[in-house]
Amino acid sequence: YIAKLHLQLVSVIPMQNPSGNEIKTLEEFKSITSEGEGFIAITDKANPDRIHSVTCSRLREDWFVEKIVTNKGKSGLYLWYPSSVAAQKANSDALGCAKCDEIIKKIRQIKQ
């Protein structure tokens, strides 16, 4: 019974890419970051998952190439979301980027 329940859960719950658009090529990465809209969740087996604004300077092409192109995503993924809420909802254990959070706070202060 437990094995059957486990198989049902595994087949229903996606293990990777929960509703985000997986970024698979450098061209996709460049296009998304140049458009400047949305958020990218970076999943990682060795480090905590993080969510960044697409404009974050910590989203570097060389790191993307290493993780996704060279290592074929074996240690994690880059997933695009239209909003921070969608990214956090799909990646509830992911941490926010300290640099992105700092920028968001400054923007909120300016708007006040």
C-alpha cells in the first residue's frame, strides 16, 4: 500500500520544473535577462536554491553556461517566472537574493 501511494505521489508531483519555464540555452538566458521582466529561480544540489530578479548582476552568463550548458543541468536548473510571487510559490524553500531584496527596498522607499 505504501509503495503504491508513493508511486501515485511521484507521478502527480513534478520533481523538477514546477510551473517555471526552464531556461535551456544561452540564447534563452540572454533574451530573458535583456527583456528585464520576471524572476529566475536557480535550483542547486550543493547550495540553497535562490530567486533573482532577471536584472540582478548575480545572474552571470558564465555561471549559466557552466551549470546548464557545460554540466547539462546535472546540479540544478534555471527557471523563469513572471513574478516573484509565482517563483516563491513554486520554489517555497528558495531564498531571496540579498542584492535583489536591497534594490526592491530602495524602490519602495522612492515610491513612498
